[in-house]
Amino acid sequence: MPVISRKKLVYPIQDRLRSYLIQYDRDLLLPTQYEDLLRYTNAITLFDKRGRDTLWETTFYAGAEAEEMQRSLKSIYAQLKANGDLSITNHLTVDRVDLCMYGNTKPFRVRIRNIVNDNFDYFYIKRADASRIYGLELEHILSPNRINYLTTGQTLVEEHIAGIPGDMFFENQLTDPDLNPIRLCKEFIKFNERCFVRLLGDMHSSNFVVDVTPDFDEVYYRIRAIDFDQQSYEGRRSVYMPQYYKQNRPIIDLGVRYMTPESVRQYQIEERALIASRIRVENIRIRDLMEAMRGDQIAPVANVESLRLALARQYRNPDFMRCQTMGDLVWKSLEIVSVH
């Protein structure tokens, strides 16, 4: 099983990345920073529907500050979802603000409720980590998924990514009579390939969701990453391959039953072709992103040196040994995909 560092270093947004974020409308002046949310006066443990501790705490704010927090958080939601159109907030309220006590950056989760129909949505406010931002942007450009996020100062605001958590899906859905194991395994192979090509690590079943879309005679699956902290950070090659995580064993076992080596290879080639196509479509944007990433330090030097050796062996390509940063390694990986 891949080994992940217990405590990942957090890297601030530097000038080149900031310029990129401004250029592509990812950086705005928002009314609330992460530190503002730390001024809560009380907190209680949040339990799920089964009475289990979620490891989140619901926070509470004093009178006048609570009112101001309501207005500013709804304003941020409008920026995230409606390009700043505040008219959508007239029938919205901030239902709850939760703090995650076990994450590296201790993110806040804001629950927004529609008071007309009681529907709700979430978004997250976190300390900005350059690694995570590069991960979000690479996901937006290179995957079939669009990602909504904003930065302000050293604060990151992310939309909620909906889907069934991978561990819950494996526990409850794999015995569903309507399950299409071949389509599910095909999607996992493609997901595995996307992670490895762009060096997104730590994709065990708690860090991705399964989006299930029923059709009139079939079911379709999309596996989506929800945690981008381990974008190009660790030095071990296996960290970037979801197939090696023991938490993903249920779907690996399913693949052994339903996939042949020929079909696995076919789906890998298909996904790499799709990534190459996305690179061509977003050529200017990906180059702008990689210019920032290649000049940024987002991992210890020892991790870069270890990973470049592993990738040079994997691809039988000595060019990896000239890479000096994690951004260089990602760019070389994308170059290989682009020319094949």
C-alpha cells in the first residue's frame, strides 16, 4: 500500500500563481477570510443520522458578528455560483458552519439552505494551499469535470462536489442488482489513468465520490476526486495510482472478475487520448498554469528527486531526471501524453 506523509506541508500562494488566478478570474476580493471564521464563540460535536461522530464540529458566533457572517457567506456563495448576482441570496440562509477537526488545514463547511423549498447546498472555506490549487486547476482542465473555486488572500473557497463517497459506495452499492460492473470498472481504470498522468495522489475510497447517472436502460458512473491536497507532493510513484490502495480493493477485485488485460489497455489508451485532446483545446491555459507550477516549490526536494527517478524508470525516459520541480514532472508527463 502507498505510504502518505503524516503531515503534509502547506505552501502559500506565490506571485506567479496569483497572477494566473487573477488572469482566469479565480481570485477575487471576498468579504470573509478563513481567519474570520475562527472567531466562533462555541462549538458542538456534529453527529450523523446514525448518531456517529462525524469528526466535524458545528460552530456558533456572537450576535452582531453572526448577522455579518450570514451576509458575507451568502455573498461568497453568490460569487461562487452566480458570478456575484446577490439577487439569488434573497431566499437563502446560512444553516450551519462546521469545522473539520481532523484535516491538515481544518476546513470550514458552510451549509446554505433555500428557505422556500428547504433544499440545501454546501461550500468550503479553507486555508489556501498552492498544491491543492494546482490540483483543482488541473482537474478543471484535464478531466471531464468542471471545478468551481475562488481564492482571496491566502483563503480558498470551493464548491461541494456531489456524489456517493467511494467507501460508502463500496460498502452499500456493489451488491445492487442494477450495478453495471463493467461500466464501473471501466470508469475506475480511466480515473486511475487521469490521476497518474497529472500526479494526483492519495486517491483512496474516502477521497473520491461516485456520481451515478441512471439512463432509460442503463446506469453510468463518474468517479470524481474530492481531495486535492496530495497534488504532486509525495515521492513514491504508487501514491499516484489508486489501484494500489487497499481501501480500493473491492473495485480492484471486481475488475479482476470482469476486465481482461486487453480491455484495461484499451481504456487506458482512450483516457490518455482524451487528456491529449483537452490539452490541445486548453493549450494556452495549461501552458500558463504550468509556467506558474514549474517555478513553484510545492514539495520537498527529496520527494522531487525520488519521484523523478521512479518516473524515469516507469517511462524509460531519462528526460525526467532533468526535472527540478514537481511542476516540471507534471509537464513532462503531459508532454508524453500529448505526443502519443
